[in-house]
Amino acid sequence: MSRQPTRYRHLFSPLRMGPLTVRNRIVFSAHLTNYAADGLPSEQHAAYYAARAAGGAGLIITEEHSTHPTDWPYEKLIHGFNPAVIPGYRRITDAVHAHGVPILAQLNHNGGQASGMYTRLPVWAPSPVPDPLFREVPKAVETHEIREIVAGYARVAEHCAAGGFDGVELQCSHSSIVRGFLSPATNLRTDAYGGPLANRARLLLEIVAAVREAIGPDRALGVRLCGDELIEGGTTIAEAVEVAKMVDADGRVDYINTSIGVATSTLYMIEASMQVPPGYAMYISSAIREAVRVPVVGVGRFKDPLQADRALRDGQADLIGVVRGQIADPDFAAKARSGNADQIRTCLSCNQECVGRMGLNRWLGCIENPRAGREAVGLPTPRRRGLRIVVVGGGPGGLQAAVSAAEQGHHVVLYERGASLGGQVALAASVPSRAEFLDLTRNLAARARRLGVDLRTAAEADADTVRAHQPDAVILATGARPATPWWSGGHERVVDIRDVLEGRARPDGRVVLVDELGFHQATSIAELLADRGCSVEIVTPGMVVGQDLGITLDLETWNVKADGKGIRQSTDLVPMGAAVTDTGGVVLTLQHHPTGATRRRVADWVVCAVHQQPESGLWQALRDAPFPVHRVGDCLAPRRAHAAVIEGHRVAVAL
């Protein structure tokens, strides 16, 4: 029997949950994946959950399974009401049970937080209150339709039991018709299902009774509640605690899971980015735990096992939901248990490839873990091991290439001309509220060292240096360089954001920041300059400053901070030219592209967040080399960090 690490003695203690005993308190909680195919579970589902079971999770809860044909809010939803799901369920549960881990299925009907686009039917809700994201006025369900909803939950619970699940969890939290009934903001009914809290909780308790009867006493039943909707007139912690007491007193439920926010209005608080402190939602589980007897699951951006263990020690919860942490590293639990927590690939909370891809209707991935979402696809077998590989560039693409090549058994040397590793990631992490982004390259560098990669910093690699190694293959990850905008006119006070971050320019006074990238670059520099006392205005050709922050759930926090720091935002403006003022400043000419009207800004400096140029010099020098030369990341085409990581991995495993 393995000895429990005393450092995490709370996290790695077993717990009884009704008919189940979990071996530790780490829960891989329910989250969307977009892995379903034609409404059915896929092989990728099985491989994805099995990887986290193999990595030591104590309990796995799958993404939601729709309980009724009226509920189809997004394309790749599992249609749990269809009996054809059962074979897929069995593949998932067999794969997870092979590692001795229990697995539950989450059941849900999204209610008014949905769309009729796929069903061509009106969405159902307690009252005709439109959701602010979907903007559809729902149909207020009638009594016979409420009975149909309850029966739908029971039907899917039966399918889950037939598919081998160890129980089910009812989603009554951030996106659910049950939450809609519980909330005074969306339940305006005057019948037996509206008004006082006991009436608003009636649907929940009816579903609990029906589902318990469907699954019997030998399977676990959980309820996930929203503790604070963070909306005007919505559910607050006081009412959530009262609902939890009702659920506990009912006697049919084995545990309560928790959540914060509403999955449209306040989604940025449900899947919080690095702008929000870890553990931010634990006041909810703490309050509910004090009021009930059943175990309570706490959530809130847990990045490492020490945070989770302390929350358990302090009585804030009985179990801890770790989702993005186990997406980034499926072996999160095993590494912590074995005393190797320093080897965990800690989540960045960047939301780029998990939440962000979901928002674009793509399958879930991870910026740090190129295997996330591809677990069902095997890696190619190396043609031969022990190749001599030279990697040039110590940013995310080069480091990932070095790590993946070393893991395949190759001998790798990496050159980085800078004094330290990280590339542009290190620059990105140096601005306000972005420090956690450095974990991307810090984690990779640590893995590279453990794998024996020869890391050479402050070392320029030219063509002769590379050839001297007589390599079997070369991977170039030389990045990109700032590009001078055509409209700058050579003005010395029109500078790039990298000039600011690398200390070549120090703007002061009035600063206009041109955002042509629509992501963190412009907004982060704007915060930095505002903190230095500059008067900052961002102008962008887009309809929204930092428009891609919307898919990573950073837009709301950005706007709050911009308002607090006096940063002005101007949209639909295209730079057309820059001229020198009498005092050496800049007159920036802008075109309002919807109307063609000309606007001008007079500033002391103009800072540009614009597209870069690939660093292709070494590629040109090695194009005719007698060994294969591959490019990854920005030197191939300047993009974001996830592209560099994926390409570095892809090239390395194909050697």
C-alpha cells in the first residue's frame, strides 16, 4: 500500500458519498467538451475521461446530458434522452472503471438559456424572460410540460444506469431550467412553482425524487447548485443555503456540488481567467457545508494541490473540483500524491483553448497540453530513436518541440539567444494581471531539464553553429520581430508594444495605442501605461477594443479596469498617417471606416499593437541544408502561443 504524502493528507484521504467511496477528494467536475458526434458520446469522450482516471482523479463527472428534445443549445451536445447513447456510455464507463475510479453523468435541461436554432422549437423556461445572450423569449412551461421535464430526467437517469455510470449529478446551477425556476430573476410564476422559495424549489425536489427512483439506492445522486448568480434580483448565498438545506433534508441526495454565476450574464465568473484570484468562489461551498450533512464540493480556479488541501483543511469543502488543472495535466493527482507536485503542468487560466475553443464551436483543447482533445488519437512511432535534434528558439514552440522530441527518445540541444527562456511569453507575463502566463514556458523549461535537453541560453545559433552539430533534423522556433506600420511615416515616437516592454521606448504624457490584434497585447500595455501615469486612449479598426477577450472571458474585467484607470476606448478607426507636431509629438490621422470621415488625435506617443514579421533569416540560410529543417510558431507565421505549442509537438513526434 502506498504511503499518503503528509503534505496533502486532507486531499488524499478517502470519503464516503452515499453508496460510493472516493479514494481522494479531487473531482474532475462537469464541463463541456464538444466531443459528441450526432448527439452521441464518442471514442474521444472515453479516452479523455480515462486519461484523468489514469492520472489519479478521485471522482469524474461527465459533461451534461440533455434530458429532453426541446433542449439543444449548442451543436455537439450529448442527447441523453436518446437510447442510442447507451453503448457510448458503456465505452466511457468501462474505460474509467479500468482505473478504479467512479464516474457520474451530469443531467441537464438548459431551459431559457438556450436557442431554438437546432430544434426549431421555442425554448422552455419557467417564465417568458429572455436570456441576455441568446435573446429568445422562451415559452413558459405548463403543468403537463413540467411533468414531461421531470420524466425526461428520470428517463436519462435510467439510460445512465444501463450505461454503467455509478450515479448522476443534476445540474441546477449556471445553465439550467432548474436554476431558472429557483431564481427570482427568471421565475415570475404565480402558481405552485413560483413565488416563495419552497414553491420555486418544487421542480428540483420532484426531479430528485424521480431520479432516485430511476437509479435505485446503489448509485450516487448529486445536485449542483448556484450559490450566487451575481445578477440583479437573482439568487444570493442566503437563498442558496436554504435550497441546500431542502435538498439535504429530502434524504435522497448524497452530495452537493457548487457553482457561481450564470452561464451567460456572468459566465466570466464561472470559468474565471487569471484576472480573478484562485479560490474566489469558496465562500459558497463554505456556507453550504455549514448548513448540510452531506459532502460538499468546492470550486474556484484551483491550480495546485496545496491550495486544494488548505481549503479542505480549513473546512471550506469536502471535495475540490479541479477541471482546467486536470485538462492541462491529466496526471495532476498522481504527481501530487507521489510527492512530485513540482512537476505538475499548472493551468494558466488563460482560457484560450478550453473555454475559447468551446465558444468558437470547436472541441476542447489546452494551450499547454497539445494532447488534450486528441487522447483517442495515438502518437506515431518514431522511425528510429536517438536522433540528434537541434532546436533554435526558447519560446513556447521551441521548448515544446524540445520536450516532445526528448520524450520520443531523441538527443536534443536548444539554442536561445536571449539570457533566459520564454520568448514573447515572458514579455506577455510582465504586464499587469498576466504573470501566470509565464507558467507556460516555465513548465516546459522544467520538463526539458528533467528530460536532459541541453538548454543553451545567451547563445546565438547561426547556420554554421547548426551545421556543426551534424543534426538529423533541425526545428526552428525563432519567432517574429516588430513590424513598422506603413502609416507611421518613420516617426520616432510611433513605437511597437515590444519597444515599450523591452525598454527601448518609455512613452509618457498623452498616448494613443493602436489595437489591430484584438487581444491582450493592446489592453495589457494600456493598463501598464495608465499605471505609469500616462493618459491613454486605445483606437481600433474593430467594433470592440480587445474583441477576442470575449471568448476568453476577459472582456468584462478589462472594461471594469479600463474605466477605473481612465483608459478611453474608440472603435471603427483605421490609422492612415502620422505627422510630427511642433513639439515633437504625433498627429495621428484616422479614418472612421463606417462613414469615411477623417478624425485626428494629437498625442505625445503612439504605441502599436500590430502584426509582426517572421524571423526567417536562419530558415533562408538553412533551406538547402542536407538535413530536414522545420519551422514552428511565429517564424512560420506569427500567431498566438497555442499554435507554436501544437506545431512544436506535431513536428517533434513526427521525426
